[in-house]
Amino acid sequence: MPQQAIELILARQFADSMSVAVFLVDPEGNLLFCNEGAEEILGIRFAETGIMPVGVWASAFTPTDVDGVPIPPEKIPLVQTLNTKMPAHGTLYIYNKQGKQVLITVTSIPIEGRPHRYLGAMALFWKSPAL
């Protein structure tokens, strides 16, 4: 596996020190890291899952909108950021790996290295109060 860009290494280190849940992906959408906050909400441990392709993680948590309608992967904020290279934001329900439904709010941002190299994206998310 090739060496990761310094910006992704630093993003992972930054995510590891944050109390808010963080999901870090490469330009293809492969999960590179999720921090302890994300592990708690998602009910998974990164040490156990390792790198996951976008097709796996985008559907693994059965995302739905607030009315219970399934959300296709391309409508998930992090996938939107991967597709547009622009920030995205949204609120959705997921079923974590413990089988619990959790309402989360997600803000995703692109990660760009120098000079203008698109390196992936980071999603920050948190539990939201019930609507």
C-alpha cells in the first residue's frame, strides 16, 4: 500500500484527538479511519473493520430520512462531498451495528492537499435530539 499523503496522516491524527465523531475517507470513498466517537455511535471498532469501501459503509447502517424513507448512498452528506468535492450537511437516521436507531447530524468537508490535490473527505457527526 502506498504511503498516504501527509495531509491525510495529519487529518487522522486530528480526528483521533476530537471528541466529536469523525469518519475519514480517501477520494474513492474507502474508509481510512474513524475515531472513538464514531465507534461509539456506529457500534463498530475501526480496529476490527479496517478499511471499508464506500459501497459497504454507505449502506451498512441502513440510512433513512426522518420519515423513515431509505436514503440512497449518493444522498448521504459524505458521499455528496466525495462526488462534488464540496461541503455537505444533513440529518439522518442510521441503525448502528448494535441494532439501535440513532438520529445523527453530519457535516462533511473535502480534504485538499497542495497543489490542489483532492485527497478525500472528512465527516463530522453527532447524535441529534429526536425531531
